[in-house]
Amino acid sequence: MSTKMTRYTGKAWDTRFLPRLSRLEVPKLPKEGALVVLPVGATEQHGPHLPSFTDTLIGEALLTEAFERLPEDARIWLLPPIPFGKSNEHANHPGTITLSAETLMRVLLDVARSVSRAGFAKLLLFNTHGGNADLLNMMAREIRVDCGLTVFRMDAGGLKMGEGVIDEEERRIGLHGGDLETSLVLGIKSAWVNMELAPREVPNFPTGYLDLKNKAYSWVMDDLSASGITGDATIATEEKGDRLLTQGGRMIAEALLEMAAFDMKSIRSGD
């Protein structure tokens, strides 16, 4: 059973939250193998039943869960989440606060430069909003070139989270505000969910669309949905959310340890 997240409590915030340290403490941290995690979320509509803070909230909770599973000597540090993302596909819906691509790119680069100046060499861009993914992939390399940091990327949506918890078909079509996200928010902050308004809406995706992303088309939410979601939120439960948090936290913790141990210099051949 997952532990309920209370903001700013737990290992992630009590012992591994980098900004809680002073200007005297940060320089003393061992930098060898140290990894800094930058969560990037969004504030955007998630239908009539979920808070606009859903993506950022889920990111905070998953990382809170993951950090509980890290060994005491792990050199892994957490930055405050960026709560706004590139959400212009939801811009017509109340509750959405979006950055332009240009603004988000500059914010990410400025944060990365600051991390580098502090003496760290590894940065993870941890993303919980699908609309950020392409931009973050591009910026990971830009940061590598500009700052020399080893930059990792992780999308919560790219984890195989939900196996054994969420129906396989719902995992394919529940792209936004469906069973998975609704269950997660129920498991994190149930009072923020209005299940009486939870919708079920499945777009008429073309045959093969969900399996052939290289042939996909660009869309905004109004192209897909009247309710602002895709999937079935009516079947979400808090129990599923607890299981998803435990599952996701375990996966993320394992990945964080792999990233902290990774040595970019070990890859190059011919030297």
C-alpha cells in the first residue's frame, strides 16, 4: 500500500530537496555521481472532475514515492517542479495556464545552467505532461551542448505503469483524464476529485492511430473531445491509485539509481 503524500514531507522533501539547503551546504555536497531531478509538469484542464494541477500533482507524488525507496547514501536531489508546461493544446479550456515553447525552453536552459554552476554534472528532466515531451527531448540535447551536463529524460506516461491495474484498452485510449490519471489523483488527493462529474469519452481514432505514432497527426483537445478527456474516468478508484503510486514509485526509484551510476565517458569507443 502506498503512503499518502503530504506536500513537503517524506525523504524527497525533508532530506533530498535541494533548495532546503543553504548557500553554505550546497557546495559541500559530494558531486561525484550526483543526479539532480527537475520535475516538469503542467497546469491544464483535465475534464470536469479533476483539478487543473493534475499533471504537476502526479509528478510530485510519484517522486515522493520513489525517493522513499532510495538508499540513504544515494546522491540524488530534487528541485521544485515547474508547474507550467507547453499546454497550448488545452488553451481554449478554462483552468489552463500555458507557457509558449520559447518561454519553456529558456526556463529549462536557465535552470540547467544554474545546476551546472553549482557543480552538478547530471540532470534528469522528469515529465508528467505529454505535450511537453517533444520539447524536452530537444532541450535535453541543447542543455548537453550548452552546459556539458549529462541529461536524462523520463516521461511518467512512458513507464509501463498500470499493468495489472488498468485495463489494457483503457491504457491505450485513456490519454488524458481517464481511469489512470483519475485513479492517481484519487490516491493522492481524493478531495480534489469530483467523481459525480467523471465522464467517459472515447475519440473515434482512425484504425491503427494509437499504434503507429510515426503516422500520427497534430491535434488539440477540441479535436478529440467535448468533455476535455479521453478515456473512462467513471471506473477510477482510490485503491487503483494507491497501487499505481506504489508501482510507479518503484520503477522510478530503480531508474534514478541507474542514472546516478551512469558514466557517459564509459560509452565512447576508440580511445
